[in-house]
Amino acid sequence: MKKSVMILAFALGLTGVNAQTETNSSNNYNKWSIEFAGGVNKPQKPFSDGYFTSTPSPWVGDFGVRYMFNNKFGLKADFGYNSLTSKNNSLDFDSKYYRIDLQAVANLGRIMNFETWTNTLGLLGHAGFGYSQLRNDNFRGADEMGNFIAGVTGQIKLSNRLALTGDFSTIFNASQDRTFDGAYLPENRGFSGLIFNGTVGLNVYLGKNTKHADWTVISENIDLSAYDNKIADLENQIKNIPQKQVIVEKPVTNNVVNDKDVVKDMINDKYYSVYFDFNKSTPIENSTAAIDVLLSYLRKNPSATVDIIGYADQVGKSEYNEKLSNARATNVKTILEKAGIASSRLNVVAAGADTSIQKDSEEARRLARRVTFKIK
């Protein structure tokens, strides 16, 4: 009978992987945001002799609209304005610089797993191309240019709807026919213009969901209800198996199998483990089904506690591997806490490198980078 239950539980694990993939692709976080920022700039070149700005020079304004395809990558369109004016001992000039750009955005905070050490700090990278104009009273019309822009944006999460930002961007202008002070610049078609911008602003997150993609960690967005139902179905199947199917070799006083103990035994026998990439402490996306099974068991057994045992492979120094195994177990504990399990029921054990698995095989080392569970 236990063999049959094991087969059913194994099928449940495979189904959980599919459920996890479906959950990761669902729209359970907000994707739109608008951005406001203001600050200072420093136009580097080109300038005519005797013309320059202060360092830094006010003012910069920026407004953008951003859409994230997932929690790591997106696009934004933004409009920027720079006021370029002379410093006290520079020859007098007053120019205005306008631009509109389409940029790719990478959520570096999620890519670099900031969630392993902070829930309030983020980092975005952005780069793209656009159209620019330079205007000055010394010439008619506008000097029209193409531009390339790239930068990084630090974030401090204020709430699920607001984040404080600090951005540093570099802009290169192509086909700039005028210096920033307004003089004519003959036969200059390459990327000759250079401006640095520094701004402080706000990200305003839009949408009906609680979190925005900037702060969404995929492993936290697990649809646990589906697994609760599957575990319940498994338990019902165990209860409904006729007694005549139970084969015993010697008399026993009780032929009724405790279904919850079967699930417990399978968890303790490491049928369910959470796996990690090399030198990472965040679970890989398709291995968190094991957390779902454990979570369902702990919810149905409120007196149970569990050891969360972290492992590393044998690559690297033992001190580092012990620290990494602790970080892996701690991150799994955090996921369970956020799902409603009391911290007092969760005990982290840093087991360090798993010496039972071959060190020389990459395939084997993948099995060593894991977290297992021991229910008490």
C-alpha cells in the first residue's frame, strides 16, 4: 500500500511543477508604472571656447511610463528636459534640450537576487534610443539629433504603490550640428554630444494587484490552494483503500494506516527536496513544489515542527559552504513564514557540504545543492 501511495505522491510532485510554471506566468502582480524625477545635469561636450556650465548644473526633468513583461524585463517610454545655462564666469548662453526615448529595462535587483538580503532596496538598469532637440535663441528652429541613453536607477520601496528613486544616466547625441551654447558645429555626424544626468524621483505603481513586478519574487507567488486540494485527494484515496488490500506477514493489532504519517514519512525520506543553482540561495523555480507539500502538511498538523536542512556541494571552502547552506535553508524558512507558518515551528539547520555526493560530477553536484526537511 505504501508503494501505491509513493507513486501517487510522485505524480503529485510532477503536477506541482506544472502548477508552479503556470503560476509563474500568471498576471498576479502589477506591470505598469509611471515615473517622475528631477535633478541636475552636466553637459560635457561639445562647447565653444569660453562657454561652460556649472558642475552640476540645474535643471533636469523626466517623466516616463513603464511596462514590465515579467519581474525581470520590461520597456519604458520617457520624456526628458534639460536646462543648459552658463556659469558665472562663462560667456552667456541659455539652451534647452528635449528628448524622447524608448528603453529596455532590466530589474537587476531580481536578477541578482536582492531578496536574499533586502526587501526594500532595488536596482533597475535601462538603455535605449530616441530623438532629441537642442534649442537656443542664437539660431532658428532646432538642432535635431538621435540619442543613445543608458543608466541605473536605485530604488527604496516606500509602499506597494510607491518607491523613491535615484538615477544616473549618460546620453550620447548623434548628428549634433550645434554646440550646447548654440554655435554651429560643421560636419559633425557621429556620437559627439555627451550629457550626464542625475535625478531623484518617484515610481508610482499602477494596477489592481498588491505587488508590482519590481518587488515580486517568483518563488513567493505559489498558488497553494491547488496543492491543498491535491493533498486532500491523496489522503482520501489512502482512506478509501479497502482493508483487504493490506498485506501483512504477521499479526498486527491495527491495520489502519495513518495517512498523515505516510506523507510525513515521504517528506522525511527526502522524496521532496528544494534545489538551487550553483552559488545561489534562491530556489530554482521548478523545484518549489516540495515547499507546497510541506506547507500543506504543516497547515493540517498545527502541532508539527520541522527541521529545514540546507546543503551545498563540495566546491569551495567548508566555511563558505556552511554559510551558503544556512542561507538556502533560511530562505526556505522565510517563504514558509510568509505563507503563514509560525517561525517557532521552523528550525534552520546548516549542514554545509554534502559529502555523500560525488564532487567530480557536475550532474551529481546539482543534487547536492538542496534543502531537505525533517518533520518532528
